[in-house]
Amino acid sequence: MNGKNSIRAEDQQFTERELLTMELISDFGPITEKGLAKIFGLAFSSVSDLVRKLTDLGLIESSDRVRGKPLELTIKGKECLEKLKQVSAIRFRYLFDSLEDVDGQALETVFDKMNRNAEAAVQKLVFDRYSGE
């Protein structure tokens, strides 16, 4: 098996929800299991099972610093997520190959707005707050 196939195999070992969990923890933390349950609309026990799997794989850990135990990616989790993001970028690069610079800049602006909207929605849903930026 060459390197490209092994990366695909690693990518497929995670469900979409597991990948999204790692991204949410990385990009929108601090997030607790309770927060993930709100985001996914799942029972707390289902989220606990998900967190336990990722913890057992050494990808996330919970912090005892504050009540509610925010989840954090471990170094292994950060490396794994970055690798999976790079694979996805390579896999979908063909979608953007024909874009002119101005098109790429416009798309980046749209993606930045979408990211801010997603962050605001997560903040409101999980923390019932919105920065208003």
C-alpha cells in the first residue's frame, strides 16, 4: 500500500461526526460534552461514547481546570486533524484549479463570512452568547 492509500485508509477510520467533533474542539473551543450534545442534537450518553472513543485513541482529552471539563485536542489529535485537512485539501483541489486570483479572493471572502457565521452559531448554541462582531 502506497502512502496515498494509507492516508485514505486513515481518513476513513473516522466518521463524519468524529471528524466534526475534532474540528469543533480545535476551532470553536472550549467545548464540553454537553456543548457537543447541543450541537449534534444527541443524547449526552451518545456524545460520551463518541468522546470516549476519541480519548481512547489519544486524540482528545478533557481538562479539569474548570467545571464542565472542556475538551482539548492532544498533540496527536492536532497532528491527525491537520493531516486529514491536508488530505481533504489535496482531494478537492481540482474544484479550484480553474479559478482566477480574483475568484479565489472572492471565494475566500465568502468562506470567511461563513466561518464567522458558524462560529457565532456555535457560540450562541453552546454558550448562549454572541460577540456581535
